[in-house]
Amino acid sequence: MVESQRLLLDNLGVRKLYAVFGVSMGGMQVIQWAVSHSDRLARAVAVMPMARTAPWSVCVNEASRRALMVDPEWATSTPRRGWHAWVAIMQVLATRTPAAMAIELLHQFT
């Protein structure tokens, strides 16, 4: 992600950043900016970055990626079927913590 951001900035002619700011995953990107491109930024503000991605987040991200990419149109146009699958995943998984999901499922099946 940081490399794609750097390439975009290079193409826009932006060589120096006043500050890089990010929360959560954005905070992880701030840290990567500071490590990989410290000469290009004056300040780094990383708010609540995780040391590593939680397994729950990895699962949600992977399920989301697969839902979008399984649609044959994902790379050439708007993946409508993949998009609808992604929305369903987000509504179920991303809006609940693992603990909340466990409680919800327990109540449904008891």
C-alpha cells in the first residue's frame, strides 16, 4: 500500500510530505512510511497501529478479497456479483467482534 502511495506521489510530482497520519491500519502504513521513506516526510503520526494484524482481520480481509475476485468481471469492469457478496460479508463479519459473533451464534442455536 505504501509503495502504491509513493508511486502516486511520484507521478504527481510530490517529493516531500509535511506529515503522514493514520489510524489502525493507516497507522501501520505510517510506520512503514517512516521506515522505508523517512527522507520524504517531516512528521509521522501513527495512532493505534497494531504490532500485527489480528487473525479475525486477516479472515475478514481474505473473505472479502475472495468474494470480489471470484466474480469473472472483477478485473475488467464493475464486479456486481462480487460486490454483493462483499456487502454480505461486511454486514455479517466486519460489524461484529469475534466475541459478539460467538454470543450471537450461541443465542441462535440454543
